[in-house]
Amino acid sequence: MSWDIPSSSPPPLQANYRSLAAQKLSVFVSHLRSLVQKHDRNHEVAQKGARFIRWALD
């Protein structure tokens, strides 16, 4: 069996990739918490998701 491995590898991630990802996720959580209203059917799911992302970031 032969595995074909591409000769070129993907470009390396930026040095500050982790901090950029954390910043973007923080903005997403902020929007998620403010845009999904209490009367929306998905409010509880959105809040749980926001809490999980915040927990993962901390």
C-alpha cells in the first residue's frame, strides 16, 4: 500500500493565532448573549453554548 503525501505542507500558523482565536470567540460570546432574546426558543441553548465557550477560554 502506498500513501501519497503532498510535498508541500500547509503554511505555519501565525504566532498570535491563539490570542486572535480567543479574541474572536470572546466577541462571538458577547454577541450570542446579547442577540438571542429570552423569548427566543434557542435562548437556553445559546446561553449554555456561551457559558461553555467562556469556560474553555478561561
